[in-house]
Amino acid sequence: MVPCKGCSNKVPSSSLKMDLDMGKMVCPDCIKNKGIHKEIEKDVFRKEENKVEQAESPSKIAHKCTSCGYKFKIDPETRKPRNCPYCNARVLSF
């Protein structure tokens, strides 16, 4: 039994794996948790990107679908979405 360089838990030496980012031998739990942390970071990064996109384009125009009455926003620069997200009816004017 040897201590993991990542979490200091005692594990069999045969179960240690090389973590290339840290440059240390770590236990399987540290490898698994590292993957979970990367997924969380990606989710947080995506949320931050969405906030930036929303902050950059506050000029979206409210629109109500003439077919179903669904309310959504249209970007006047890109003219998207071109169809209603609910019923897929073509947006003719906004």
C-alpha cells in the first residue's frame, strides 16, 4: 500500500496510474474525479459563453407566432430563427 500523490489515500501500488497533467502517480478515484471536474468546468464554461452571447446581443426583438401564438425572440441582424420554435411555421415579418 502506497499513498496517492493526489489525495494521500493508501492504495495498492498496482492500481496507481500516471496523471499526465499533474505529472504524478494517482489512484483510480483521482482519475475518475478529474473527469467529473472537467465535465463541470465545461458546463460552467458553456453557461458563461451563453451569458456573454446574451450580453452581446440585447437587441433581440420579441415576436409572436401568427400560427400558434408562441412568443419568442428574433435577432434582427441574423434574422434567426426563421421558423417558429414551437410549430415550425415560417416567420414572415417581425
